[in-house]
Amino acid sequence: MQHVLPEGYSVGGYCAGLKKWEKEDVGIILSETPATTAGIFTVNKFQAAPVYICKEHIDNNICAVLANSGCANACTGTEGYENAFSTLRQAARRFAVQSSQILPASTGVIGKQLEVTKINRAIEKVETGFIEKHLQAFARSIMTTDTFPKIVSRQLSLKKGPATITAFSKGAGMIAPNMATMLVFILTDVDIKKSLLHQMLSQAADSTYHSISVDGDMSTNDSVFCLANGRAGSIKGKEDYFYEQLKGVMEESARLIVKDGEGATKLITVEVKSAPSKEVAHGIAMKVARSNLVKTAFFGEDANWGRIISAAGSYEGDFDPRPMEVYIGPHLLFKNLVPLDFDEEKVTRTLQEDEITVCIDLNQGEAGARAWTCDFSYEYVRINADYRT
Amino acid sequence: MQHVLPEGYSVGGYCAGLKKWEKEDVGIILSETPATTAGIFTVNKFQAAPVYICKEHIDNNICAVLANSGCANACTGTEGYENAFSTLRQAARRFAVQSSQILPASTGVIGKQLEVTKINRAIEKVETGFIEKHLQAFARSIMTTDTFPKIVSRQLSLKKGPATITAFSKGAGMIAPNMATMLVFILTDVDIKKSLLHQMLSQAADSTYHSISVDGDMSTNDSVFCLANGRAGSIKGKEDYFYEQLKGVMEESARLIVKDGEGATKLITVEVKSAPSKEVAHGIAMKVARSNLVKTAFFGEDANWGRIISAAGSYEGDFDPRPMEVYIGPHLLFKNLVPLDFDEEKVTRTLQEDEITVCIDLNQGEAGARAWTCDFSYEYVRINADYRT
């Protein structure tokens, strides 16, 4: 599938040699027109140098993003800040913008200093553009244990004409609610007020990036940016439509992150229906999505409804367990507090699929929520027992 | 090591054939003198039949505990209650007590009905006593994926003379704060008021059974009972001493549960020191203890301090990350927001040990807390991908 960039952007990736293997590891996003920008960041008490810098720059109109993998530039002290600024100055020179108009983003090992010389050399050499090879090169430059580059793009139709939203993301491990080692760069060419963009991004994040779990761990570097450079005209009169499209792109990119979770073999959607409130629905969905026992059962293709109800029942908020029903795919497994006689063979066939939906119908209200998770495999343990060394 | 029972108790276990393999699966505790009893139970919304029954019986003076493994009697509807009561009636007849003076406890697969005939036959046949073989038989009768029976006993000295506290426990998986598939039976011969016993049990549980994590999952059947039959005399004037001894027994049995966590190869103590409050100390300790990334790093014997600080930093409450220090064993790895140069070889030797302490010194107050966890191995995934089938 061909992906497109919104008007006025170009992107690229370059192999600076920050990773052991020869792959792109420095990425650039450029916007010809300074873009209205909103961002959300990890709430971890230990935040990486680039996160601190982004929080200072995010109020400016943004012209560039400088991203790297192979090094998180977290827990690197004042040297880490100085290194990050040094690379921003290099990018500012090369692309004729202000340093304060650039957002940095890093992902990789914590506690290692940035290799500034290598990155600065990459900044000099990187070629940016807007065709598929450039998009792929950028998407690969932010990968860590990701196994595939993640690009989602969608065309909209505004009053003035067509517009585009394109999201690049990376995930793999340390993915949890309130984000994780998750980097997401959303580019669009619509014209939108900063406060509205921020509000839409935050609200849509609750039901997308904050509704996924790979391992329940939160990182020091999580960042989601949305740049809107206005080239395709205003969203005025189409605010709801734009919000739905933005949320759609965010949901798709969130699903890709989970699908490519470390060691994942299956993407599991946990849908909670007819809940007394949105909060309860989200709380129960996340309890199930984060349960190691549920996740290992899916890896084992085992219709273990008992672990699903245990996880749902561990939600601390108030709900009535009695009317709850549990479905795996189309199969009703649990109702009236007891399991039903179900056809194990049919359910097992559903469990053998790559994408599975667990539906929890609480039968006690109007609210709903979804969460996405992956199964938990030997491979997750292998990857994470070895990662640093 | 020989374990002892407090005065006036006898215990036993019998192989009723509830498990696939030929092992004890029905256990009995008898107290000659009706015992003052306190209990704490799972807060899961889906609670097993025996948990509901215990909550009704716990206000009575208790003469017996009837425990079984191989079947949790959870999600079994009214049939589950009737089955549990039927076994209680059988035990009441055999041991000449009231049904309402018996506490039932079940552990095993969820959603399966109790095999009443087998259990009732076991109740007829079981031989109880107070020597090591009886203690071992009871401890084995409550095992599920546990690999060893768990008995802790400690002798105290009261005014009237010696007294004893003995705890039997089982754990393995679904172990989380607020308990899990954890059954603990604490027996003592001291004389203590019910309200004080309950207060001591609850308070000590916060820093023991509520401070451990195997996989973060909470079960439908968790129960901790403490029976005190008064045979060895009153604790009057020695309340603090008794509390410390009780807490000591509970901590030791909690550690055994973690040590035998599913797939565990190491016991990890997470100690948080100099915290602004007990709540913050406990919160940070549990974030680290529950982190899958920390747990897989320990399995890989990797000095991955970055995951420890990420997990600590994900604690939502208020603390200052700047003065925090992180030690693995005696080795200081992190200070002033940056990692130190440490001797990888020496740290690796510490990581190769069976028991490891992670110390997080917040350097900002007087409070402290400890949590216990185990490493996360391939074996955890294997056990839990296969368990039901």
C-alpha cells in the first residue's frame, strides 16, 4: 500500500550507526510552513532529555522533528541535554530553522550518551522527500524491537479540498496506558487552532494510546506529537469530522503498536459494553488487557474465561458482576455467574486466528470502551531477558 | 526441619482424586477448643462459593477448616454452594462439630463443580495428627502449581509459658497485592480478643501478603485465616511482641509464596528507604515488584537499572526523583539522575544468586516499605499457556 504525506511535509531516515545492525536510526520530519503543534508526554518521574526539551519547544510553531533510535538519551544528566541541543543546532543550520522550532525524540537504551558526531553527520547527509521510500526510511529510523515500520495515512475532504493525516509510530515494549516507549508523529495539513488541536489529541489519546498494553510498563521517553501546518485549509464547520478522522488514524496506529508488541502472535481487542460509566468500562477493559494470565492463555489458545472474569472482577470500581456476559469472538462463554456449555473446538478455531475480540457485556448501562493487547509468549521473555546486553 | 503445631490442633491430608496426579487434595485442620478467628478475603467481584460461606462463618468460633485443591468452586452458581455445604455437613458429622464452625477453602480450576462424593469419602478417611507427616500431608493438600509445601512455625514465650504460631500457605500463580490464589492458614494457641486479632492480621497483611507479586493477577478464592484457640494463655502485656512474631511468620510465609512463584528462579526483595511516606514507599516498591520488564531482566541476570528507575518513576504519587539512589545488592548503580560506572562482573555475580535485594533510597524522608517478587521466566509462560487444558 502506498502512503501519502500531507502537503508541505518531507521526511527521511539515515543510518548513522547508532544501532548494532546497519539500519536507519536518525529520522527527520520537515514542515515548509511552521506548524501548529500539540504534544503529550510520558508522566514518568524520570523523563529523558528530549522530553524536557520538547516541553519547552512545544508552544512554538514547529518546523522540524529530529528523531533517533538506538539511544534514549534518558538518565544522561546535563551532558544529555547538551548533546541533544548540539544535534538540534546542527539540524537548525542544515534546514535553516530555529533550534526552538525543532522537537527532538529519542528511543533505545537508557543511560547511554548520544553519539553526537554520528548524529550530526547523519543530519548533514539525510535526504528528505515525500514518496514512499522516504516515508519508509523515516518509519524505520524510529524502530527499536519493532518488527515492521508503522505508517497510517488517511485522506479527508474539507471545504477547500482534500487534506491528509499521516501517523508514524513505534512501540514494541514498555507499552502501557499513559504511553510507554512509544513515539508517535502525526502530521496533517489542516488549519486548526492550537488549543483545539491539543484538546482533540488528548481526548482521542484516552481511547487509543492510553487504551493499549503490551507489558504494562511505562517508559521515560513516550511522546506523541501532532503537527498541523494549515496548507490544506481550515477545519471550520467540520470539527467533528476531523476529530473522528484523527481518532481513526490514532486508533489504527495504536493497534499496529500492539500487533507488533514484543513477542506478540495475536492482537486482542477487549470490548466492554453496557457499562454504568465510561470510567468503569475503560477500567475493566484495561484490567483484562493487562492481565498476564489472560495474555498467556491467549498465547496457549486456551478458552480460559475464568482468567478473563477474574481480571474483570479485580477492577476496584463499582459494578454488579451478576449480569455480566463474556464472549470470545461470537461465542458466549459465561453468563449468570456461571460458564456455559460451549463447543471447545469452535472456540479453539476462533483462538487460532491472528485477531481476536473478547467482549464483556455488563448489561447495566450505556457506556462502553475498548482496549487492545497482545498475547504473552516465550519470545517476550527471550527479548526482555536479553535486551540490554 | 521439624515444624510444630500449636497446642490443641491436629491436621491431615488425603488423596481424594480431585487432581490428575495422585497427590493429597483434601486437607483438614481441627481445633479441640473452638478458636477465636479472623479472616481476610479477596476483593475480586467474582468470589468463589467457599469465600461467601467463610464470610458468614467467620464470626463464629471455629473448630475446623476443610480445604481442597484441584477445584476452586468458583463460578459454580447455587450448585457450588450446595456442594460446599454438603461437604461441610459431612465434616461436621465426622468431627462432631457444627457446620457453621467450619471454614471451607478451595483452590484450583475455576468453573468446575466440586466432586462431592470424592471429597466426602476423603473426609471419612483422612487421618489427622500433629507430627511432621500430618503437617506435610496438610500442606501438600492445598498445593496447585506450587512445587513445595509451605509451613512456617515459630515458638513464642508468653507469661504462662511457651506458645506457637504455625502458618500453612499455598500460592504459585495469580499472586498479587490484595492477595490472589493464595490460601494461608495461621494457627496459634494464644488467647486473644477477636477484634485485636483481626486488627493485627489486617495490619500485618499490608506489609506481607499485600506486598508480594508473582504476576499481578488477583484470584476469586484468596483467603487468609488466623485461628487462636487460647490453649497457651493470654497475650496480655505482650501484645507488641505477639504482633511482631505474627508478622514475622506472615512475612516468612509470604516470601515462600513468591520464592515458589510460577516459573520463578529467584526471589527479589525490593526495599524502598527514606521515603516521604509509607504510602509512597509501598507504591514505589510495588511498581518495581510488578514490572514485567524488571522481572524479565532479573531472569536474564542483567543489571538493568534503567527498568528499575522507569518502574519506580511510573508511580503516580508525589516524590522527588532527583535524590534517588538504586542499589542491586551492595552495588550502587544510579545516583543524581545518572548511572554510575559499576563493575559489571561483580554485579552479575550478585544477580546470579537465588535471592537478590534491590534497594531504592529516596533520600527524602523517614518512611520505608518492602515488597517481594520473583523473576519472570519462559517457564511462567509455559505453565500458564497450558494450565487449563
